[in-house]
Amino acid sequence: MSTSDERLARRASSELPETVNAADVTSWSDEVDVLVIGFGIAGGSAAVSAAAAGARVLVLERAAAAGGTSAMAGGHFYLGGGTAVQEATGHQDSPEEMYKYLVAVSRAPEHDKIRAYCEGSVEHFNWLEDLGFQFERSFYPGKIVVPPGTEGLSYTGNEKVWPYIEQAKPAPRGHSVPVPGELGGAAMVIDLLVKRADELGVEIRYETGATNLVVEDGSVVGVSWKHFTETGAIKAKAVIIAAGGFAMNPEMVAEHTPALGQKRRTKHHGEVEPYILGNPNDDGLGIRLGVSAGGVAKNLDQDVKAGKFREDLFYRLSVVTLRVPALKERRTDIPLLAEHFLATVLEREGHKQLTLSEESIRTLVAYSWPGNVRELESAIEYAVLHARGHEIAPEDLPEKLQSAQVRAAARSPLSALFEDLPSLDELERRYLLYILEVAGGNRTRAAEILRVDRRTLYRMIERYGIDSNGE
Ligand SMILES: Cc1cc2nc3c(=O)[nH]c(=O)nc-3n(C[C@H](O)[C@H](O)[C@H](O)COP(=O)(O)OP(=O)(O)OC[C@H]3O[C@@H](n4cnc5c(N)ncnc54)[C@H](O)[C@@H]3O)c2cc1C
């Protein structure tokens, strides 16, 4: 195997690195109060906080620059309890209401952690702004994941959705950095963290990866590192592992979140390769380092490890079955749930490979599901038993899904437009995109088709945050 193959194999591994016994370390390259592994948003924040409290801090960063996945992120922070943006835009909130909402949406809420997060949220907000930027004191009305412009506040969660609206007084809590767009906004925060770390005397050693934890009497007392061909060990009173996730480690993805690594059927592009966003160093080494010294990786618990359940889906399922009985009101979840049930049944039955045809998915989405998720699960079990080819056809689904009404709705190309029950605004945005496409990007022509003047068209384009490519 070539060196790069070996490196790839190591990255892809789900093996635990061995711990090093402190007694076997012949010399320490450094001795510090706090050693942080990784300078993403977690490591950067920990390093700055520790240094501000007077600790001598050293950060090991495997990449040539700080940022990790955080530098790719949009920069949307879930904060509340009465932040300055909430107050400036006239939205009342309290830590108690934020706590009630987060408990309501959590499958197995850890009350003390949620409580601490909510009670510290205003302080967290102030801490971020003290780095040297301001969230815009403006509100984007409407539910959205990423506001179209630089609006500082929006509803990014389900606070106003039943049943949560009855369980906690809703308030918008999605705080966005003043950088438009879905990606990269958080890089601004990383730059400010690096600057603050520098001012506080934090040393960052780039292209230096932590390889093993050093232990003594069951405690972590240091870290082994590698910088190209150089190696060494650092002694530290505290070690903070903030080395990101495991999205780029196919073996760990297959083991813990298998659906993420599988090809997906999409409405418009047929079967597509797995699409995983992340940073190349998201290879799970940080998690494995923690586990190597006895840490417990809670989200990788035994049921998930045994392949019995994909945890994130289980989370969604529980929310669906326990709190949102009307599956028909969550039609966008239907394809994902159906594919999960299909994978489970196939594995359980040791069945041949089977997929859901495009039209079957549309049929499932068109049906009203009075029996909710359980009914969907039995429909998939039924279809597996009745399928004749390699694909589940609409005819293989239970009889109640064969009604003329359901089949007509599934066949109608228009239903695809509405299947996720968009708001009127969203529908208008989609139509606008469609017309811009039809007009080949020619705005004069688009305005003619829409029978509006060009200024109105420009206002609409701006309102919906459509860029010059019509996207
Ligand atoms: C496209 C995209 C958009 C997103 N948008 C948002 C958003 O708007 N809001 C939100 O809350 N979340 C968002 N997320 C999720 C969010 O980015 C991550 O949860 C977050 O960045 C994780 O931060 P981190 O500090 O834990 O890890 P990272 O930012 O990945 O930092 C880990 C660092 O550790 C380094 N490292 C790894 N291994 C070692 C080692 N052995 N030794 C030394 N260094 C090591 C890495 O090089 C990296 O720099 C988004 C994610 C993606 C992919």
C-alpha cells in the first residue's frame, strides 16, 4: 500500500487508537494548562474562554488553517431567552419558554443540559457579539432555514407549529450572522476567534494532529501528536477534544448512520450518489480518541451500533408518532420514512434488493394516512411481499392506495408542486423561478409572461433572494 493509501485506510477506519501510558513517554515537548484538539467553532471557543480565564492554552490543529467544518457553515445560531435582537425586533422570550420548547421537541431530553443552554443563552449571544460583530437587529417574517438577506432573526424551528405552540410560548430564535447565503457565514466568526485567541496568547500549532491520548491512573494527562514526520507528546492539566464529526469516514457512516452513505432516489434526478458535506478531517478520530480513554459516545449507542435503528431517523419517527399524528400534514417526511421502513424490512427478511419506483413514492405521498406512521410501515411490509420485480410499483401497494383519487393525485404533475404543502409565498417563488427558466433568464421576457412591469419583477426577485442565475 502506498503512503496515501495507508493514510486513507487510517482515515476510513473505525478502530480506536491505543492510549499511551504516561510512564512510556520519555520526554514532553510542552507542558500546558489546557490543550485543545481542533480549532473549529467548538475548539476556538474553548481555547478563548480558557485563555480569558488565565490558563496557558495550546491548540493542535491538523489542517493548515483554523475553521474545519465550522468555516463552511452558514452561521445560524439557535439563541433566545431575550437576546438583544429579539428585544430590538419586539419578540418577547424567556429562558423558561425556550426550555419548554426544546424539551418538547427532544425525544429524550437531558433537562439539566437544556436548562443550562437556555439560561446561558443571552450570555452566549453577548459573548459572540463581544468577539467583534453584530447580528443585524432585523427580523425575517416567515419560517425559513436561511433568511434570504442579512436579517438577524427568523423562525428556523417549529415553535409556531402545533403541538409545540401549545407547549411553549413561541419566539423566533434563529440568529444569523450578517452574511447572506447558506454557506460560509460562520467563517467570519472563526476569523474573529483566531484573532481573539491570538490577543489572549493562545498558541495554535497547525498541521499538527493529535494521534493518541496519554493516560495515567485512568486519567487523561496529555496527547501524542504528529507534524509531518515529527512526533511528540504534550502534558496538559486538561485536554479538550473538539475535533469535529465523522461524516467523511465511510466506515463510521456505514456503521452508525447507514442511510447517509447510501444512494438516494430523488424526484427530479433519479438515483443519486450519497451527498455528504463536511471537512476532510471529519473522520471521527476525535470521537475515537475520546472513546479510547473510556469516554461514552452517546449518540452511537448499542441499538444504533447493532444496525437496529438509525438514531436520527428514530428521533424524527418518535416525534412523528408521538407528537404529530397527522402524517398527511408532514408529507415531505413520507419518502424518507418509506425508504427507512423498506431498508428495515429488507434487512429483517434477508430479502433481495428492492427499491420504490418514482410513481409509488408519489402514490405514498398522495394518500391521506389515517393510521399515520404505523399504517405507512405496514403498507411497505405489504408491498415487499407483493412486489414482482426489483422495483415496488404502485400496484404492489395495499388496495386502499389504489383508489382512483389517490392514483390521479399521484399522476398529476401538478401535485408534485404541492406535495410539501408550500405557503403561497413559496409557491409564487417557485413559479417565478420556473418562468425565469422558461424565459432563458431574460427578465424582460419573464416580466411579459408574468404580465408585470420590470420593476415589479425586480422587486420579486429581490424579495425571494433569487440570484442572477435564477437560483
Ligand atoms: C454546509 C454546512 C452548513 C452548516 N451550517 C450550520 C449552521 O448554520 N448552524 C449550525 O449550528 N450548524 C451548521 N452546520 C453544522 C456545523 O458546521 C458543525 O456542527 C460545527 O461546525 C462543528 O464544529 P466543531 O468545532 O465541532 O468541528 P469543526 O468545525 O469540524 O472543527 C474541528 C477541527 O478539528 C480539526 N481536527 C480534526 N481531527 C484532528 C486531530 N486529530 N488533531 C488536531 N485537529 C484535528 C479539524 O481539522 C477541524 O479544524 C453546518 C454544516 C455544514 C456541513
